[in-house]
Amino acid sequence: MLNNLVGFFYYFCGKYIFMEYNTERDHLTIPEYGRHVHKMINHATSLTDKEEQQKCVDAIISFMGQMNPHLRDVKEFTHKLWDHLHIMSDFKLEIKSPYPKPEAAKLEEKPEPMAYPSNKIRFSYYGNTIPTMIKTAMKMEGSEKEIMTGMIANQMKKSYILFNESSVDNNIIRLHLMQMSNDQLKLADDFEFIRSASVRQGGANSNKKNNGKKKNYKKNYKKKY
């Protein structure tokens, strides 16, 4: 009876009192490999015999590859495993590797900040595409330039109407086109714009197609006896 109580006490102490929490354990450098792989690498790092250490490392690499068997024989993937091995060992392993040892300094380098685009859009409802089209049309000549200018004007009217959900005077589009092109693009006096009603109708139809959901209703037929 006493032995059973002593055994239960040790079991209880080992399971509850001396439980090892994750917060008290070593930090996992690459958590995807789990704690067992990190412990194996720590063991390999502690070995003093180079030959035994090399065998241990080769076995660890093989085990890491088995975690992703479909990529184990890919050359780039194998290189990645060796790099991860050095990273998880805190670059303490001096072993024979088929790939050069990664440099810790390069891994700690921070990427250069990306420049934020400073394009100032004069008319928000035209977006950034219309100014780009205008710059392209300004480089054209002859009838090609005239056709391109007309296409831009109609696109400007579409964008204006769809954004503001209201009609627009064609003279406003002409004025905006001249302002955005520094008076280099002008429409002919007899140029005909697309009708505002067709633009609104086209936008409404596209919204119906996007928002419309087909409902499948199952009819309950009564069995005829």
C-alpha cells in the first residue's frame, strides 16, 4: 500500500508539479520544424567528435526532408534545409555542407524602405489611367492622335458619371481634357460624346450581374397515387 502511494506521489509530482511549460523552454528559431528538431540540433552542436557530429547532422537533414517528402529531392529545397540547420544552430556548427554557410549578418540586414508613389491625381474620379493615356496621346500625331483623344474623352465621361452617379456637361469634359494635357489635346467642334443615359444604363446592368444571385428553388411535387 505504501509503495503504491509513493509511486502515485512521484507520478503526480512529475506530471503536475514539475511540468515543463513552453514559456520556460528554449525559444524555437523556426517553429515549423518543432521542438524535437531543435533539440536534435542542440545535441549535434554539443558533440565534440567531428565525425560523430557529421553523422548526426546528416541524419537530422534526412529527418527534416522527411517532413516534406514531396520536396526532399529538389535541389533548392535541400539547400533550404541546410540553411535552416545553420540558422537553428545559431551558426555554431562547423561541418561539411554541400552548400556555403549562410552569413548571419546578411540575414539581419533590413530591406531598404520602398519609395511611396508621389503621383498627385488632379481629378480623383479619373484615376491614374486617364493621365497615363493622355501622356501617350500627346506623343502621337495626325489622325491617330485625334482618334486617341476622342477615346480618352469618352472614357473620361464614363468615369465621371460612374463616380458621381449624375450627368455631366460635355464642355466640362473638354475643359478637364485641356487642363490635364496642358492644352495639347483638343476635341473637334463636331465631336460627339457618348450619351449619359447609355453610360448609366451600362453601369446599372453590370451591377445587376455582379450583385444578382440565382436562387434555386426546389419544387415539392406531390406523388400521384
